[in-house]
Amino acid sequence: MRTGFLKVSEDCAAPYCKRGEHMSELLQQVSVDTKANVYFEGKVTSRIVYLEDGQKVTLGIILPGQYTFPVGDKEIVTVTAGEVSVLLPGTSAWETVATGEAFTVIANSEYQIKTEGISEYLCKYVKENG
């Protein structure tokens, strides 16, 4: 398996439940910030969702194009619909990430992402001690 990539489990583990063919997750007991995060003239948007335990995640949509994102906390990004290609820090080859797969971006870095169609994602933020 590629380093930094994983296949999302078929099992339902609260607060995430996989449903249907293109990975619809049901997030339970959440609060949603109604203010959109809008990037690249609206070509990438997301909403902040706070889980019951206080963890912050974002749900987003990426329109066709190529984008560079700075990263503060470590990010685990799951593609929930569509397919993207990512260029992770310290690598020179683009990797394809399909629906149901995830990739990890190290803290305090940046990565590039591109898609030819509309793609959706869920991003988890991981605070690291140190």
C-alpha cells in the first residue's frame, strides 16, 4: 500500500457511517458552522463541522482545477465522491486518490490537489504534540 494512503473501512464506526456506492457518511450529533470557507474564487468550498467530542472536521467540494493548500495541523483527507490527484510534501509524483480512499498531509507543510471533475472530501485535523 502507498505510504500516507489508506482505504476507508466498510464498517460503520460512530460518528462515521458509510452508506451507498459513493461513500456517503452520516455524521451524527454535530454542529455545523453555516459560514462557508471559500477558496480560489469559489472553486473550492467547505463547511466546518464540530463533532460531539469537539473535534473539528471540514466537508468540502472541489471543482475542476489544480490548487495548492497550506497546512497547519496534520490533515487526514478522505475523498467522499469523485477522484483527485495529490502531490504531497516531499514527493515528486502525483498520486490518484479515489472515492473511499484517504491521504495524510504532514503538519506545517503544503500540498497540491487537482481534479478533472467535481470531487468531495472530509478533512480531519490532528493536533500533534511537540
